[in-house]
Amino acid sequence: MVSNLLESDVEDVLDAAFAGSDEELFVVDPPASTIVSLVDAAVDRDDLPEMSMLADERVLKDVMDDFLVASKAADLLESGALTLRVLPEDVENALFVSESKVVALVSAGDRVAALSTTDETFVSEVFETHRAAFEDAEEYALRTPSISRVRETMAADIGEDVRDDFDDVLASLESASGNDVGLDEVTVSLLVAARNDVLLYDISKWGEDVGIASKATFSRTKTRLEDVGVIDTEKVPIDVGRPRLRLKLGDDRLVGVDAEEFAAVAAELLA
């Protein structure tokens, strides 16, 4: 049996084709937008099959530059809901392959078109072919820490108020890409630390320990934010050694605003 699926987005295709049916789903050569949609869908739901993804390494690197996506993907990897491996060669279409169905995915403007087949012989052959390809493929090393671990350790090591601000700012962003421009995960960490008068030493040590970035990266980013007046610092004497720096907000427009406005103003000041 062959049928056409025309849905509004990738998650609708998953609903129509796979939700609640198969235990394992191979996703082959998905484009960046599909990877993002699949990660979001898998994080929010528990009725989808475990996903084994074979994707182009360059596409994976671009997608996983966004902390919002990568930290969720890390959660899925830790729970076993997702496995990532590098596609050794291009295929003609992005495919969803389970033991019962093969779906070829095609983007059509703001909708998703898909051709689906349940022919047992064909599906079995395609499934086994991609299972073998997946087992032979190189594992993709995702270095971003899971968002669950980031949130848990930030609350424990820095404070629940800082964690809440961190959550709220991330929720207001469409992306948090590590391209040294705009609001990436290091910048957001420093901004919410400054919003709560946290020591630079504490937030940078936490960030290095949890795997977000090195202390040196936090220090360089702090200097950049300080140079443009977004944050400020004040020296805090300690018993032994050099004084430590307390982070403060450096622009009155960032004081006393909600998370969405806070992120928007900070992004504008950094543009």
C-alpha cells in the first residue's frame, strides 16, 4: 500500500505515521529544520518510537551550535530516546524508516509532503539496510550538556533564582547559537548572573564544571559584555588572594524588566 501524507509539519507526519505503533524509528538524512522539529517533539512526548538518526555531519554541527536544540538532544541521548550517528553518504530523500512503514519526507513550502508505503517486503528490506548502515556508522559526539543537568546544577551551585531567570530568558529566545554574536549559552549565563549579583568566579566555575564552556571563555565573554556596557563588575575582597569580581548589570534598561524584554534589550545592546 502506498499513500500520500500532506501535513502542516514534521510532528504531524510523526502522528500520522508512527505515534504509538513502532518501537524503533530510523531517521535518515534529515535537513536541519527536521532535526529541530524531531528533537522538540521527542522532548515533549513519550508516545514516539526511539529514534536512531543518521545525519550529515555538517548539518548536525550547524544544528547543535544552538544550545536550545543541543541541550535538549543531550537529554534525549542520556535517556536513550535518541541516538545520533554520522551519515557516510548522501541519500536522495530524507527518510523515516520503521519495521512497519517507510516514509520519504519532502518539504513543500510551509507544509510537509510525504510518500508512505507499508509493503512488507519493501519495508523489511529498507529497514534492515538502514539498521546495518546505522550500526556501521560513526557515533556523533555531542559535547553540549543536557538541559536537565544544566538546570539542576545551576540551581544547586548558583541559586534557584538564577536558574529561574536562565529558564525564562532561554524560553524567550528563538535560538541560542554559539557564534560569539547575540545571546548564546555563555552570554545568557553571565547576564542572569549579573542580574542576580553573582560572582564571576562562581558562574564560570559552574559553567566549566557542567560542560558549557571553559573559565577562559566565560572571562572573554565577560570582557566583551563589559566593553559594551551591558554588565559591570565590582571587586569583592577575600581573605587570601586577589579580590573576586561581582557581576552587576551595566545598563539601566536591563534593570527590573521581565525575561522577554530583558533578552530583547540585551540582544539590541550587543548588536
